Amino acid sequence: MAASPPRPRTRIALLYPGEARRVRVLRRPNRFLAIVRDPELGLLEAHVPNPGRLIELLPAGGTVGHIVPAPRPATAGSSPSSASRERPRVRRTSWTLVSVRSPEDPEVWVSVDTGAARPLVDQALERKALPPLDRWGPWRSEVVWGHHRFDHAVMDAKDPSRPRALLEVKSSNLREGLTGLFPDAPTVRGTGHVEALTRFVRNGEGPAALLFLVQRDDVREVRPYGAMDPKFAHAVEEARAAGVLLLGRALHVLPEGALWSSALPVRGPRWEMAGDLDRSGGALPGRSRTAHRRRRVEGRRS
């Protein structure tokens, strides 16, 4: 069963644009497209804002999910919400698939929208809901250090081009038992981020943190998925040893959005393969073997 949502006085929330519609998710022709059936509107195409495999959440037999209208393009003088800024403004599809039903518990909804992480983390940092990060200073989004772009950074007051603290966020929705796992496919980019956090701390540049945001609340811990990506798991353990702060957080997912939920301990890597998943990457329907191999080399963008 899912945990209770946060109390209203401390609520950090993301509300999707427009009314959520419950649909039957029929198939996923490629990474970013789903074919769904709406009881009133019939067959629709919906954008899938998640490059992960999602094999356990989007099975071949279909599942139940929620779609919301795609955000309208910004007009001159308008101020789009943070949620809208996370999604492409030029879209082929008129709908976005934002959540699906958990195969383990029909009462639990799981977010498949990786863009949900940014506005929620922004709110958490602003409201000082991620201790001890609130003591590190004011945070800025999307900062480049070295060869990597990090989700958040605290900039040096004397040299605004140099970060003095870094935060990287990794979104996950894979679950095995009560454990959230990341990643669900080998991630070269993610490993590079973690290794850069380790260098940042060891070089004395300042503190750094890695946040695993599990987009469901039927888990009680989160672990690097070593059986899926040993290099990433080893990089996380090296980061831990170097003093990088490892944080975990769950989300309470509703049809209309997501709420900041309970803190999760970040345990050591899981080296056993969960369920029937494998490290091959699982080529998606409609994708060529060449494109699939290219995706594995580049790593999952998360």
C-alpha cells in the first residue's frame, strides 16, 4: 500500500496543466510515443516524457494510465509555469502520458514524467525541505562544471562562474519489493555525473549531493541497481566514500499531479537482477538494432 500523502501545511506539489483523463495504454511504438484509448475520445497518441525502458510499467498487454493536455506554446508576455518549462513547446502530440498504475498494487500510481523532478526539487530547495542542503546557500538550476551540466548548484559569491556546491537529481520509478532502483538501463551519462561529484568533493571545491527521486511512494529505500549497471553502482559507492551526500525521496502520485513525500535511505547497491529484467537494454518496439546499440553507448539521459 502507498504511504499517506504529506500534510497540507508542508505540501510541495506539482499540478499538471488541464484535467487528467484516465486511459488504457495500449502500446509504446517508440521511447517517446504511446498509443492510448480514451473512453470518449477513442484512440490517441500521447507523448511519453521518459527515455527509460519502463518494461515493467508499460507491459505488452497494456495498462491503465493518465494523460493530460500538452502545454500550450508560450505567448509574448506570458510567464509559463515551471512544469510547462520542463516539456517541449513544439509538439506533434496533443497529450502527455504522466502516470500509470502500478502492476503490484492497483491503488498506487507511478509517475513516468521525468520532467516532474525539476519543479518539485526547485520547491523543496526554496522551502528548505531538503536538509542539510538548505545550509549550503541559494541554489541555481542548470549549471555547467567541467564537462557536465548539473541540475543545481550554489555559486561562489566572489566568482559567479564557479560553483561551490553541486546537486544532481536522478529520477527512478523501478521497484523490486520495497526497494526503489536506479537505473533501469545502463547510463554512461549518469555515471559521469556521479564521478564528477566525487572529483568536486575530493578536489576541495565544496560539498556535493546526489538525490534519488523515486516517482512512487510504495518503497521504503532506494539502491543503485548494480546488476543493471555495475559502473554506476561502483561510482555511487566511491562517491559515498568520498563524502558526497546521498539522499532519497519518494513522490505521492495522483492523477492530477505529484506530491513531495517521505525521505528514503540510500542503501548499498543491489547486485541481483530484479524479476525478468536483463542488462541487454531491451530494444523497444519499432526501434532498429542499430538505434538500440547507439542508445546503449550514449547511455540513458536521466
